[in-house]
Amino acid sequence: MTFQVVEGRLCRDGRPYTVLGVNYHPSEAGCRIWTDWDPAALKADFADMAAAGLNTVRLFVFWRDFQPESGYIRPTLLGRLRAAVTAAGDAGLACVVSLFTIWMNGQRLDLPWRHGRSLWRDPGMLDQQEAFARAVARELADRDNLLAFDLGDEIGNVDPAEAAALPAADVAGWQRRIAAALRGERPGTLVTQANDASGVLGRSPFGPDNADGLDLVATHGFPTWAPGSIESTLAVKATHLAPFLARTAGAYGPAVVDELGSYGVDDTTAAHYLRAAAASALANGAQGIIPWCWRDITSTAEPYHDRPMERLVGLHTAGGRTKPAMAEYARVVSSAPALALRRPRAPVALYVPERARPKGGGYLDAEIGTLAVFYAYLLLKRAHLDFDVVAGDPAGYRLVVCPSVTHLTLADIGRIGAAAHVGASVYVSLGDHLHGFPGEEIAGARLVDFSLEADGRSAFSWGGRRWEIDWAAAAAPPVTVRPTTAAPVACYDDGSPALLARRHGAGRVLFAALPLERQLDRPGRLTSAPWEDLYRRVADWAGVPPGTRCDVPDVEIVTGRSEGRRRAVVVNHRAAPVETELTGGDGRTRRVALAAKDWRVLDLDGDHGGQGGQGEEGAR
């Protein structure tokens, strides 16, 4: 088999391939998989994975085991890696191989000879990495079930302080160098770099927006360690996290969620979380999902001696009993061909500015802008507006949403201005009055001053409703603006303008002089009021109707085509059952009942019912 990326789609032998896999450590050996070698255990587990319908397994190469001394790579362990990949192929599984595995389960299983040297800037360490990458690629050169190399699982955590200070160019150069070494020994090899949520929602230079030299972008979604005031594992925001990461990463390249799951929860919570998050991720364009992990661990060696709870997050018990989460994952796997929608171009662009993730962290650097993008994503979903996440030119979209912008470059300003000039409606909300202001030509207003006192600015009125602002959550002070070519359409209690509108060429601009999305970052605040109504009103102003009408904001609806049919994936992100009606653009109404955190695929081409959910579906 041959794996390629064709027109932005991961393919095997020329046909679209959805990764449906699992992260793997054998139960008894754990992270000592290569030294406490038990090929029979691997073969048995691989056979069970294939029997469950999985097509991919992710293996971790613990570098210190393969290269215990500088310049010496153990040929025996290279042979064991080859044997493991071969055994997976014999079972019908593709392999993702994580190359420089040092960081695992919160610990550093470090090389005894590194002595703190930089992985990314020390010439000697770079030479050692290149040599090791070449050795592994040579060993696996003829294994046709190798899907991709991951350069190093969450590798920025090996030296987090240094990684945070690395210029993006250094990271990109490291990725290009190691990827070139791998491809030099195994031409056509796909390469990715798996990163935690900080690659999208933090300042880390390791992220999908810095993926030069990579073929795939990989992200991890664990609510426990994510920003965004995610209230619990079963919160509405929690099961939107992995889909959001996939959609945002997908703006830069083909995206795979190669770790997702939950920690510190009971079996029912884990199952409910996984079924909603996994189904939604596939519907939102993830080209694969790889939950953590196959089986509970009995090993007491590193890292489990210090972090024993890491042993209990398998989809199966150590004895092999299937947990409820695995049963729900199996449902997702069996319906993956229907869930993996190909969505048409949407009318709305959720725009991600070039500097949404400032790298410096100095006193002149703005707040991270992608947290506001997450809240805008949630508001668009709750308003049932169809949208694309766009990290480049938003030309051709009817509505361009720029939420709580903290940093705009001249290129950003040029793009959104050009979009409005040729007819788009552009909504910009202000997240930083210095670096996020789009300029008078677009905003139709001038900055007057900021104030640390919010008297008279605690709420604004628009659309017959008063909206209260949490300035502490906004991470920005109130700002006074003076309209020049724009007209106020909403004002604060003190009469000063909060929202202003103006014509811009053939289009229009709606400028919000406040961080509307960012100020939602408090536990419970997103669902405490119908904030999505503000986005519905913005869409009405732009002349963009909802894709599907539904009166339950917690129900997500994604439409597109799969298996040659028009379909809708409906996901209940609420931790309670729902019954609702969906009305599509054709005027047809469908009744849907879903259990807590459940999902369903509806066929829009006829009365063929649906698949997936534990509820009813009817039409009239």
C-alpha cells in the first residue's frame, strides 16, 4: 500500500483513507516495549485491534532504548521495530511511528548522554537526530504499511522553557531537516509532528501554523489540560475541543487528531465524551482519530511508578475486557465512512490572523488570539451557521468573522479590507486596541483612549436586548472610539458606541469596539445567556441564513456528502438527552431524539433513516 496526500486529502493507493487507530503500549511492558520484548503480546493485540475494525496503530520509539550511547544505535532494537511494524501489517494495520519519544505521560525518558543539550539548536544533537532518523527510515524502507513518521510526540515538552523561546524559523528548520533525512532513506514518506493543544491555543512554536516541511498536522485534544474554561469532561465545550482543533489545524494542512480521551473519570463519562468528540471530529474534517490508548497498563516501570493513574486510561482493561468507551469508539469506527463528510464551501469564513499566536510573550505582545477563535467557533456552531476556518485569503466568502482580534498585520488588514471592498460583509471585534485595531479605513472610527474603569461600559444594547460584558475575562480594557465614517448601531449604557457599521467598497464592515468573544472565557458563561443570538444577528446583517434551523444550541449540525449521498451529522454536546426538530434549506423538518453526548447521521437524499444514535428520526 502507498500513502500520499492528494489535493489535501490523505489517501492510500489513491483512495481517501480515514485513520481509525489507537495509541499503543503493551499492557505488561508499557514503555519498555522494546527492551521487555514480547512479540506474541503485540501480535495478539494487533489482531484484536483489526477485529475491532481499526486500521492504524501508533507506536512510540523510545530513543534512549535505541541509542543508549552517543553514536551507537542498537541493531537489535531496530529489528524489533521492524518486526512490530511487520506484525501490524500482517494484521491489516497501518503504523504511525513516533520517532524521538522522550516526553511520555508527563515524564522525560531522556537520553543519558544528552546532558541538557538542545534538541533543536545544538549541532551535535542535530547530527545525532539526523543519523537516527536515517537508521530508522532505512530499517522500515520496504514496510508498505508505514503511514507516517511523527517526529516526536509533544516534543516541545522535553525542554518547555527553551521550546517556548525558540524562533518559529528554528522549529521549521528542524522539521525540514529531519523530514528530509527520513525521505532521503524512504522516498515519499509522510511526516507529521504531534503537538498538544498549545500548538493551537498557546504560544508554542510547535503548531499547525508552523508546519513547514510536514505532510500532515497532528493535534491532541484532552479537556483536562486545555484552556477555554472547560467546566468538565462532559461540558459542552469539552466535546467541541477536538473538532475545533481539527478544523483549525485543517486550515494549514491535512489534520489528524492523534490523541484524544479523558482522565480521572468513570467509564460512563469516558464513553460519552469519546463518542461525541470522535464523531464530531470526523464530521468536521479530521482525517483520522487515534484515541489514547488500547489497554490499561500493569507495568510499574517509568513513567508509571510516579504517575500510576496513567495506567488506567485504556479502552480495555489489562485483562482484555472491553470498556464502554471502546464500545462507543467501535460505533464511530463502523460509521466512519458516513461520518467523514466532504463539506462544500461555506458562506462564512472564521478568519485566523497571521499573528493569532504571538510567540514572544514580551510586554508588547498581545494576548493569544486563538482562544477567541475557539469561542467564535462555539458561537457559530450554536447559531447553526455553516463556516470554514480560514488562515489565508478570505476572498469569496459572504461573511468574514474576525473575533476579538489581538494582532493584525498589514497583510491581514489588506485581506479583510479587500474582501469587503468586493462585496463581503466583514465583522471585526477588538481584542487589543493597539495591535488588533484594523485602522480607520476599515473600522470607520478613530481610537480615543483606553480606561481601566468600566463605569457605564458594563453592558451594551443591541437587537432589543442588553448584553453584559465581563471585562475581567476580556483580558483587555474598555476602549473609547470616535466614529468618523461609521455609524453606531449599538451603544453602552453611557451612550458611547460599542458597535459601528459602515460601507466599504461594495461590502460592509461591522466593527465591535470590544472583545465580545474573549469575554466569554469564564466557566458557565457561554451557556448562561443566548450569546449565539449575537452571531445570528451578525449573520442577518450580512444576509447569511443558518444552514439548518434548530432551537437547541447544544446540538451541532454538520452537512456535506459521504458515500455519494447528502448527509447531516447531528451531535448532541449536552450531557443530557435532547429532542428537537431540524429544518433544512429545503424546508423539510426532521425530528431527532438523541441520548446524552450522542450522535446520528441523517440521510438528506431520501427516507433512508439515519445511523448511529440511540434515538428517533422522522420527517414531514
